[in-house]
Amino acid sequence: MRNHHDWPGSNRHARREFVLTEALKPLCLALILLAGTAYTGASAQVTRQPDFVNSLMPQPAHLTSSAGRLRLSPALSVVTDHYHDDRLNLRIVWVLDHLAQTTGIHLPFHQATTDQAETSLVISVLGPGQKIQSVDEDEAYSLQITSQGAHLRAATDVGAIRGLETLLQLVEQDDSGYFLPEVSIDDAPRFKWRGLMMDCSRHFEPVDVIKRTLDAMAAVKMNVFHWHLTDDQGFRIESRTFPRLTLMGSDGLFYTQEQARDIVRYAWDRGIRVVPEFDVPGHTTSWMVGYPDLASAPGPFGIERHFGIFNPVMDPTRESTYVFLDKFLAEMVTIFPDQYVHIGGDENNGVEWKENPRIQAFMREHKLKDTAALQRYFNQRLVAILARHGKLMIGWDEIFTPGLPKSIVVESWRGSDSLVAGARQGYSGVLSAGYYLGHMDSAEAYYQVDPLPPDADLPPEVAGRVLGGEACIWGEYVDAHNIDSRVWPITAAMAERFWSPQTTTDINDMYRRLSVESLRLERLHLTHLTQEDESLRALAGTEEIAPLRTLAGILEPVIFNIRGPWSEKHGVTQQDPQNHLIDALPPDPESRHLFDQAVQTYLQNPRAQLEQKAMLTTTFRSWVDIEPQLMLTISASPRLAEARPRALELAELGSLGLEAISYLSTNTAPPVGWKTQQLAVLDKAAQPEALVRFTVLKPLHDLVDAVRQP
């Protein structure tokens, strides 16, 4: 399923301020503004006036702008002139409250009236969305804003909800107050399935975390919350039919049925579907703690505290297994109305099936040549059970086998090739490969993964079976404290890939808008910006974290494939707290891209770029000068002891930068062997240490490479 197991024994697998120095912030701001004014629309369907700085995320399908502005004031009323229902009315009220919190301006709202004020925002909706939202929901909208008023049009209330989010993103300010720019937008998503998978089994996530996640998803027009509820480390949804599932398999951390229904309703109000995942037949240790008769081998069973792939698997040869699943699903479908139920279906190693003589006899009797064939038999039985309850199956790549109906959806962790192969054979699919947040990739890397690559060359009817993609946050190393920083704002880049035209590809502009979107997301009570400083204070045991902040400003977590083996070696379990330096740092901090831009700007003409030279010199000098204070901070905190080598390397990198700037600015050659020595410093700094990595090594390498040979 999921490449979250890439170590031996497995089958595979902020926005925050640019804090390097205060002096460098003006350069970074200039780079951001330069990207904004130079942007002509990575999508060929976007045109703009010079004074319109487009910060929309995701980018709309079609956008034009003019020089006019619609001033926001209480005189601007909001009216619905056609269809409206409770969902639409509640969402309008929410948007207006959010707008009031942002601007201090409260706009009056009049429901279903033709008595429009001279200046108004008119919302015209033709009818309701689907009672049970599906992949075929109409999410299109158009938005026209002039200096006299605005008009939002949509066929459904879901389309209007998407348009209202765009309206919020368009709010700008100047010295006269707040306004909406004059624009014309016609918008619709490129893909029908734009999801976020959240694993709440390995670490339980409280209801408030899920709700603010749903708010953020709505803000960037995502429409599927894939809720991973069961795995070896915990069973997280209440079953009244089988109460021991949570009584014995959850450590008391689970969602009641009332809470789950509340989350489903909360998501529906925002135009988001909730697809539950109950992982079977493998990843089922937590099921068997309370119901060992489901298992293919004798127990005893306990909640799994480690991470990886384990042998316990359901017995597919007993009729009692299917009776159990039938009753369980009959209960769950009353909570989750979506058309699809995710069955997982991944990473079953087949060990217990091979070692059980009774199961082997069953396989011979039914002419099942291997464990993959036996799992196909299990899935065929499960498809029929789901159908009786009016549901369709979605599962990971492993369910893509001959004999299953074309109605299933395959979620591919193996890559777009697998997805395209399924589409050619008539199966719909969703891509998750390339969108694993635990890999700690950059927003740039995620942004360049496309569910339907340009070179796929598929006829329209086949391409239409690629439904979209899902960002995935697996729960091994996230908890309620750090999950926001692992998911946001980086998921907004993936949301744009799922919504916007395929030609929207400008990386620098994406980062510029992602920086703006990060601040907008913070107003939804996400903690992705505040969590880092809070964690650094906890690590240091003091409020005086400026030295530590300088170091943290150019660090990010190592990739999953490094943390996984480290955790296995050190016996890390589900019960260990996420309180290391790695847990405090966001992946792909904004400073990484901005620093790289600063260096690239300087390298265009080192002897002429005097301002950039001064700012980079100040930055590098701070890395050197901060060492004594930083070492005092680390010495006073046992939890920071592991970061001591990184602190020493910071000063080395600062010295390297100062020397490179000196040689480049004077166009002089260094002593023989200098480059070799500096590259050795960079190679050493690139080695894993304290589970964190430097974000500045590539631009530093570019500086060293640019120094002329002696």
C-alpha cells in the first residue's frame, strides 16, 4: 500500500518566517514580490493586469483581471437570488464571519431575495448538490467582480462553496481599506477525486484536529477525507455490534459513533466526502485482540506497538469471518453514507496462510494456486458483501487482480504506471504514490507528480478513469501536536495539482502563493506556524530560543527511509512521545526555497550584486557568531544533546559561505585544495545526524562550484 515501510524486513517503501537573519528578510521579500509581478500565468488560461497580484491557490481554470476594485464595506450586502438550503446558508454565514474576523467588516446577508442593494454580492445557485455527494458532483462555479458588485454562479451549492473559498482568497488591502480586485473567473476541477488520507490508527488524532483539517481541505478545494481507522496499532471506531473491537483494541482512544457522524456532517457542510478505511485481511492485529477467532493462527494477540508488516491476517476460509464482516459493515454504513468503503487490502505477507494446513487444504480444494489467489477470493466475497449494503470497494494496489468487477477503485501506491495500466483495463483509480507526506519531500517534488502524466497518451474515455490523487499522512511519527506542520501548508501544493490545469507548473510562483496561503490557513486554527517555536521552547526549557531558532531555521526532518531504520534499531514504539528535534521541524520550510533564490540571484553577477552580498555575508556571519550561545543552550538541555554535531557544523557552513562570497565578489582564486576541503565539509553535513538535515547544502554547493579554479 504505502511506502511507509522502507527498511529491512519490508517489501518497500511553513510557512514560517525566513529566519536565517533579520538582514536577509528584505531580500527574500523582494524575491517574493518579484515573482508576483513577473508572473504571467503558468496556466495559459490566466491573464492579468499589472497591478493584480494573483495569490489564489489552487489556480482557477480561467481567470482574467482588470484594474477596478470592489471596496468592502457594510454597504455591500450579500444576497441569494435563487436556490438556497441550510448547507449553503450556513457556509455563507461562516464565510462572512471569517471575512469579518479578517477585515473587521461585517457584510449583511439576505436569503432568497430579489430586493438587491445597489452594490451587492449576488449568489445564484440553480439547485442542491447530491444528497450523498459522489465523484460526479458538479463543483464548477463562475465569479465576476466589478467595481459595482460581484456575482457568484454555480449549478449546485457545492460549486458555490468552492467559489466562496475563492472569494475569501481574493480579499486584498491597501491604505484605503479592504477590497476585491476586478476579476472574471470560470472554474472547475481537473480531477474528481482530490483527497487527503489521515491515519488515525497508529496515533489517534482528536476530533478538533480532524475538523481543522477539514476546514483547511475546504480552503484549497479538496473533496475527499480518507479516514484510516483500523490497523495493527489500534481500532478507532466504535462498534456496538462488536464492542470488544474498541474495548480491547484501542487503548480507550477511539471515535464514538456520534463523533464520527458529527465529523461526516462537518465534512458534508464543506463539500467533502468521508471515505472510511477498515484495513483487511492484513493489518488486523487490533481486530484480533478482542476477536481471536478471526485470525488464521492462534494468539494470544496484543495491540502492536511497533511499526512495519506483521503476520496476523484474517482467515478467509471460515464462513464465520464473512458473517462477522457482514454484520460489522452493516453497522458502519449507517455512519458513513459515502458510496465507497476502503478495505485496505495491502501488505499481507501470507505467512500464516502458508503455515496453516487447513487453509492450505482449502486452497487446494478451490484450486487457488497461491496466497494472492486466496486474497482475490477474499476480496470477491467482500465485494459481494459491500454490494448488499449498497457500497463499492476501493483498496490499495493489491486488490487490482483479475476477477474483481470494474466497479472497484484502485488506490495506487506503486505509481502512475500501475494506475494507467488499470485504467486501460477498465478500472478507475486514484494516485497516492508521490504524495506521501511522511517522505518529507519538498513542495516542489510533490507539485511535479501528476495523477495523469502528460506522456500517458490515453484516449479520453481511458483518461477519465484516473479519478485524481490523495495526499497521505501515515501515523507512525505524527501526533496531535505536530500533525498540522506535517500536512500544511505543503498539501495545498498537491491540492493545486489535483484542481488546476495541467499547464500550471511554475515552481517559484507556487512557492510565492503557498507562502500567502500558509497565513490564510493559520486563521483556520491550524498550528503549523506556531508549533515549531513551542516545541523548541520545550526542548530548550527556556523562552530564550533565538540561538536554537537560528539553527532550526536551516534544518528539516530526514526522510522516512532514514527515520524508519533508526526507529527499528532503537526500539521506538507507538507509545514513545514525538518530542525530538525532528518532531519540532517542518518539512520543506519556506527558508529553503528563499535561501536558494537568494544565492541564485547573487550568482547571476557576484561582483555587482552588492546588496545580496551584504545580506548573505550577514547571514553566514550569524551562523559563525551564534555558536557559543547555541552550545550553551544545547548543554543546558539533555534532549538537545543529539543536536550538538549539527550546531558545530552550522559554524563550519557559515565559514564556508563567507569564504566563497569573498572569492566570488573579488573574482579571485582560492588556495589549491580549497574546493576539495569545502566539498568535504558539505559531504559531511549531508550525512544523517540527529534525524535532521540541512536545507542549505545545495545552494552552498553552488557557491563553492562557482568559485573559479586556482
